Amino acid sequence: MLKNKLQKTTTTTTTRKLRTPSRLRPPPPSSRLTTQPFSINNPIYHRILSTLGLLQHTQTEATSTNNRQLAELINHYNLTNQPSNSRSSSKNTIQEQSNPTELSNFIPWAASLNNPPIHPLLKSSLQSLSKLIDIRRPEDLYPDARRYKRQIHLHVGPTNSGKTHSALRALHSAHTGVYAGPLRLLAHEVFTRINAGQIAPDLAPRPCNLLTGEEQRISSPTAGLTSCTVEMLSCQQFYDVVVIDEIQMIGDHFRGDAWTQAVLGVQAKELHLCGEESVVGLIESLANSCQDEFILHRYQRLTPLKVADSSLKGDLSKVQRGDCLVTFSRNNIYALKKAIQSATDLRVGMAYGGLPPEVREREAQMFNLGSQVEGEGGYDVLVGSDAIGMGLNLKIKRVIFQSLHKFDGRNEVALSTSQIKQIGGRAGRFGILPKNGGPGESGESREEGRTVGEVLTMNETDMSLLRRSMAAPFEKIERAVLKAPFTTVEGLARRAPPGVRYSNLLDLRRSLTLTRPEYAIGDEKNSGSIADALQHILPLSLSERDLFCSAPASARSPVAISALQQWANAHALRRQVDFLAWLRHENVEQTIGSIESSINSSSSSSSSSSSTTTTTNHPKQNLMKLERLHNENLLRLESIHKCLVLYLWLAFRLPESFVDFERCQELKLRTETVLGIGLNSI
């Protein structure tokens, strides 16, 4: 039955032979990224031009000529390329007047001029810089991949449509191949399923290795298959089949460049890309630019999905077994769990982005166990964040949004249509069975003998937005996120004065990179903040700074930044990182012990308060104090766990400095166990 359902797809094949595009000329006015003029006297441009060595400070005749000609070129560029109504007002701020990306258009324009004649030194500088920043043909960065005419299969459909299953069948049948996903969880899941023969009933087990940023598992040295995270996908090795999951992530400003590199650079006979309808036009365009064959497969849901007739109307007593409630902050998740437990007799699990993936997976397994058959243990209900939208195999009957707005760090903003559809689509996952396989329980929707997934909100005021969003088409992703190669940073560093900050080089790379309209330059704010935090650490080479700035650490986490500074300093001095000293400094053992004690104390206080009659509120106040301390310790342990993952990531790349891999791995597993127990006690 499953096989028959998976075959109900629409397939469209598009094959195009293209002429090899010639090198693009500097962009005409219509293709420039901004219409605001800039000035050599603007402080921001002055700094950038000086840093690049184009604007000289020494007052010799040659440098005066150089500076004068540069100013004339900028003035000529503004007059030639700006509409008359786009002149900047004197009231504008520097930030409004300046857009450093304007330089990415100016430099190749100026380098191509023959009239008026330009001083040879200035022209040479402009030409070499123009060549460095120009990646309008990023596919040419991967000449090995361009030797093949690849088949790019794009599998698109809603959640629970079988699109990834079809791609994994192709992978399983290949002599050599790799699965690349966005999360360690997904890489682990595919690794486990291939080794266990769980891709499909008719497919036997096959050896498959695992490769993530901080872990490597070798099932067999001769295994032809690998499951990895997308950042670990090699463009140096040839494969028969490559599966790239969640391809819509190609438009993500923070991680999208990894998907773009994979699509443009991987060497394979077949690429199977799985994701949303939103990327069809973009992927076809990229396939054409690579002169590859493009084949589109569309899928329909395997189980029905509908928007409920009404919301919960704020009544948590209406929560049912199999429900997943979605909210968007850690505190809200904790509070909602306690409120549901107070209003019902249901057992509640939690899954949110701050938890280690391993703990989230364990919570998901407990929910899948309890939500399907009463009395089997596990959780009846799950409370989670938008983390449930990707990477967790959840058997959800109803998705209930507490709110359709999320705090973005500054304001409460509405969820995008794509986010609502991705999360809401988790309802009615294929494989959900009603109790004992018989008729559905009271209140459970069924169509054609199958459980129907339902989506609703906590409050009636959100239902109209939910209905519009679920009915709307996916918003098109029109630009693939791109990052200029590290060689660009090296080239900028050679042109910059000694001692330039690495964060400035990252800013320059992002500001100056010139590319085509179907690409966007990725966000490097986190890397830039890490670079500033490590600026004082010497000696570190450019490549070492690039490695540390690419590490999985949040610049907003004081614990992570402190650890990264200590560890980078030890590596710079060519010493082994003192892992035990870091554990003592962060009081890791005390934090774990405090959580274990608070669990025991909470249990004792609950028993005491329920069996003892008292006229004071002291027991309740003490319990609330213990709960607050417990939650704070859990939050700290989550931060410590992220540092342990960071250590493993660095140990994988710098084993001579990070030698306590096994000790760190053991402690990571212990923190995951304690976090799981701690969550259950809330």
C-alpha cells in the first residue's frame, strides 16, 4: 500500500542544452544593487578605500594624482549611473547615504574604463580587486563538477508526502552515495535506518558511515554510503547518488551557502534534492547555469490535513492525547507544560531548539510511544517550539499554535506562511494509528479509514490567519545564499594594512562581493562577533581565525565565547587545551549535582506539602524557589552542552590541541541524560 501511494507523483523532465556563458561585463545601471550615490569623503567609503590600498594617505605627487583620479571616477560614476531623482539629501545620515555594496559595482565599472585614462597603478589595483570580488559565475568555482552533465532530481511536496523516501530509495540502490541533511538528528536517523534495513520493507540492510561536524562512525571501511550534515558534504569526491534534504534552506541567510555549495559543487551522476515547492524556479535556474539536466517530481500528502473548525478557545482542558502545542520561547514552553498538567491528567513532553538534538529525539520517541496507545508509557502530549518543524519524526494528530507571532529579538512578528505550513504540516504524520487500529477515539477526525491531521490555534483570534496561511501557496525563494571563498579574504588581507581586524575583512568580503541576481550574500554577523572576541589572541593565521569563526558557537553566549577564547589562546601558543581546567572554571560538576539535588528536593517537597496540613505558604514558596533554581541550572547545563559540542567540533579539526575527545564525549552523554531527567521533573 505504501509503495503504491509513493508512486502517485507527477514528474516533469526539463533538459536544456545551453551555450557556455561568456564572462559577464560590469553591470549596467539597471542591475546595480542600490541607487544611492556615494562619495570618497564619506567616512565609511573612505575607510574601505583606504583599507584596500586604493586611497593613499602619503602626500606625494603620484598618490595625489591617484586620489584625485579616484574621486573623479566616483563622481563620474554617480553622474553617469544615478537617476536625477535619487540624489541624497543633506539631511540623510551616513548610514542612509552609504551602502558599501555600491563599491562592488563601482570597482569593476572603473576597472573597465579606457576613457578617461587612469593612472597605471590605480588601474592595476582596480583590475586585480575587480577580479578578486567577482563571483558572478559561482558555478565556475567548481571545475571538477562541471566535467559532468549531472541529473538534478528535485522532489517537492508538503510535509508527509514521501518525497524524501523516494530519494532515499535511489540512494540505497546506488553503489556509492551520500545523504546530506540540515541536522545531526537527520544524519543519525538516515545512518541508523540504512544500516538496519529500515528505508523500506523490500530493501535489505547496507553498511553506511556517519559524518557530522563533531562525530564520525565507521560501520565499514568499505561502505559505499555515508550519512552526513550538509556542511560536511565533500565536493572533492565522486558519488553515484547524492541526496540533499530540506533544499529550501538554500535561501537561509545564515546557513544557505552550504546548500548552494552542495548544489553547484558536488560531483555526482544524480543529485536528489528534497524540499518545498518554493524552490522549483530557483533550482531549475541553477541547473541550467551548470548545464545539467533538471527533472522535477511533485508529491501529494499521504494523509489528509485540514484546518479545524474552531480553536481551543483558550481552554487547555480540551487538549487531547496526540496533540502537539507550539509556542516560541523556553519560558512559555515550561509554563504551558505545567498548565496542561494542571488542567488535565495527560503526561507532557518538551522539545525546543535549545535542547541537545539527542534529548529532543528522546522526547520525540517518548511522545510517539505514549500518543499512540494509552497505557504504554511515554508522553500523551508534546509542547515544542518551531524545532518540531524539521528533523523530528513525530506522530502528531493535532498541531495547536499557542500564537502565530514570534519575538525576533526586537519585536513580535507574524510567522511566515512557509513557517506556518511547515509546522502545521506535521499533523497527521503517516503511520498514525488510532487505538488498537480500530475506529478513532472521540473527537478524532477520520477520512477513508485514515487519521486526519488537524491544525488549529489556542485562541479564536488567530484562526483566520491560520486558514489563510495554510491555504496559501509557498512563498517563492528567488535567491540562493552565497559566500565568497576564503581566497577572497586572503586577497583582501594582502591589500590591507598590517593589523587589520579579521572582522573588517569579513565585512569587506560581504560588502564587495559581486554576483548575479539569483544569488544573495550570506550573513556573517555571528562570525564577525566571534572574530572581534578573538582579535587579541596571537599568533593565529588567517586560516586558523577562519576556522574558529566558523565554529558552532553563538556570539550571544558568554559561556561559549569564554570557552572559545581560552581554547583559541591555548592553540595559538601551541599548547594542549586544558579541558579539566575549563570544567572546573565552569563548575560543571556542581551544576549537574545541583540539578540532581533539585529533582530530589522537588519530589520531597511535593510529597511533604501534599501529606501535611499547614497554615503557612512556606512549603509552596520553597517549592517555587527550588523550581526557579532548577530551571536556571537546566539553562546553564544547556549552555555547557553546547560548549562540549564545540570542543568535539574543534577536536575533529585540531586534534593536536584538543586531545580530550573521549572524556568530552562521555561528559556530553552524561549531560544529555541529566537534561532529560531534569525536563521530566518540571
